[in-house]
Amino acid sequence: MHASSPEREAVERAILRAVRDFGDAHDRMSSGMKLGMDMNITDIATLRLLIIREEQGRTVTPADIARHLRISTASTAKLIDRLTASGHVRREPHPTDRRARSVLLTPAAKAEFFRLFGERLSAMRTELAAFADEDLEAAARVLDALGRALDPEGAGPDGPVRLRTAGLSGSVVERPLPGGHGAGDHAEQRMR
């Protein structure tokens, strides 16, 4: 823990303002995506959750969606029915629990999501290219810590979060992020 000083407090306020502004920009982007995909914000949040969890190698059940969105199981069933009917998700048997079902994105949903989000993702990567690896690693640790502070239940229970970095040689180095949660959770950064 660092001692408080006026300079430190100014930097902390600047970071919190930047996070707030990023959240505001993300909200506007999500609103644009819901219009582009003709969906409500809960549908978009579900697709985003499924994309993130798939990237992490984690299976998603209807109960996981209900917990994440903080909605009832009845509302979750209607949401999944709606996304299934529109061709965005499919239900499959859970890979390890015969009593449960898993929810997966369809290839068409992934293509549609990335068609709408791809330009913004590319713009963010362009912005990241200006920063040194060490700066990006520090930013990943800060964002991970702030994410845990906002949503302590959102972190996975499987161990430390790991930062995967691809260096100039193209080799991938994995190392734990301090205070991380969830072995399946990766803060992945393409450095160059």
C-alpha cells in the first residue's frame, strides 16, 4: 500500500475518471450494437458474456447467465429462448454435468458480433500499440484490481489471473497477475 499524498490522490482520481469515461464509451458502443443487431441490451450483454467465457475456455449454463445479469431464472429462460429462435445461441448438454445444459454462441452470432465490434476492437489495438509492454502489464493489473473491486463475485474461483504477452519474438509468456482470480481468466494483450 502506498502512502497518500496530494500527487498520489490526483493520479488515483485521474485513473478513476478514465475508468468512468471508458465505461461511458462502452455503454454508448453497446447501445449502438443493440440497434445494429436489433436486440435489447440484455441480449447484447449475454452474447458478450458468452464470447468472453468461450475465450476463457469456460462453459456457460443458464444459471451462470442469470447470475451474471442478475435476473430471474424465468427471465433467463425467455432470454435464451429468444436468442435460440433468432439463431444467436444453441443449447447443448453440459460437458461434465449430465443434468445441466450449456449455452453456446452460433458461428453466425460470432460473425455478426465481430462485424459490429471489429472496427472498434481494431481502433483499441491501434491505441495500445503506442504503449510499452510494461505499461500495458501495469494497466492490466490496475483494471483487474478495479474489476474485482466492482464485482468481487465476477472473478473465477480457479486461481490467479494470468497475463499472456506476446513479445517481439512472437513467443508467449504467461505470468500471474498479483491478486488475480481464475486460472481460466486471461488478460490477453497483443503487444506488437
